[in-house]
Amino acid sequence: MAATSDIHLYTTQTPNGIKVSMLLEELGLPYKVTAIELGKNTQKEPWFLEINPNGRIPALTDTLDGSTIRLFESGSIMQYLVDRYDTEHRISYPHGSKEYYETNNWLFWQMGGLGPMQGQANHFFRYAPEKIEYGIKRYQDETRRLYGVMNGQLEKSTSGYLVGDRLTIADISCWGWVAAHHWAGISLDEFPHLNAWLEKLLARPGIEKGRNVPNKHTALETKNVSKEELDKQAASSWVRAESTKK
């Protein structure tokens, strides 16, 4: 592992944003952070679009072979970081191994399934100015189905992690989404193995530190907040403002 790096993370406090900071902390890598203000559309400014032309967080820059490499899409960033910096495979597996490809299975499962489906559940349940029951039910039901898939995998695991005997980017990529289950209106009561996994990762210092970048992670606290207060938070959010633009 390199002792120093030129890693610069551009992020904010979202399930996708904290994936990379948690990984960086687990790897013990030094990095700079720029907090991106989504409500001010910082991610649409020309300087940021030079890093990520899609105008989304997280994004990351580093120095590779003497020049700057620009990375975007959280899964791509995570693969880059473990490929380059986890040379001892503390939280990864050697390229070409069975576990390497199984880790990719779950990473792409999160990117193509859990994140998009729960993101839509969040939107229709919390943010949409009009409550559309069809949309709420469709995306909550699909998120529950995906939670069931993950719960089943963890039930078979002897380590408590998704793949093999160690934490990997498969786990890290999913954690922020599962931690936000209450915001999507979903309980973990029927998913005991998933709930135990959530707590297992939370006990890791790297996860604990990384989830609070660039500011305090509060998703786990929402279950103790009244529905009225949560509705008020959603109504005043930048997401609601974007949804109601003409």
C-alpha cells in the first residue's frame, strides 16, 4: 500500500457518496475532501463537469503515471482504489479468483438494483410532491425483495460478509443504502441477517469514520424522529425543490 497519495474526493452525504470515504478509511489512505453542495448545483459547475461530465457525486481525482486521472461512478472509483492500493488484499481478493468475481457480482447488483430501486422508493415515499401509491408500493416492494436476496446470502455466510471471509467493496457499496432503510419506509425486522450485517460493519472504525464524511451521517437516527419532522425535512430538501421546478 502506498504511504502517500494525491487522492481528492468530491462528495456529499448520500448513500453513494459515503461509499468511497468508507473505503478510503478502510484502506487507511490519506485523501482530501471537497464537499459538494447539491442544493446549489455545485455538481453542475464547469470545473466539476471536467471531472465528471455526468454531474453527479461522488467523483475522485488521483495522480497516475505522472498525470491526473479523473474517476466517476462509485463502483468504478471503488474498483480503482482496491486495484491500485489494496495490494495485500485486506478487503479484496486477487484478480482471477472465484471470490474476485463474486465480489463483482454483488457490486454490480448494488449498482444496477439496490441503489436505483431504493432511490426510487426514497423519492416516491419521501420527496414526491404528489403521493402516488402505485409508485410507492412498486419501489418499496422491489427494495424489500432485494433486501431478501441479500439477507439470504448473509444467512449462508460463515463470516457475516457478502463474499468469502472478509469485508469487500460489495459490502461497502450496499451499507449506506441499507442504513437508509427507514427513510425509504422499510423495516429490517423481517431481515435479521441483514440487520446483523448492518451492525457488524458499523462496529468497524473505518466504516464509522468514513460514513461521517463530509458531514455527520444521520440515516440511522431517522427511526427515532417523528413522521411529521421527517416529512418537514423532505419538503424543505433540495430534492423536493428539483422535483417541483417548472
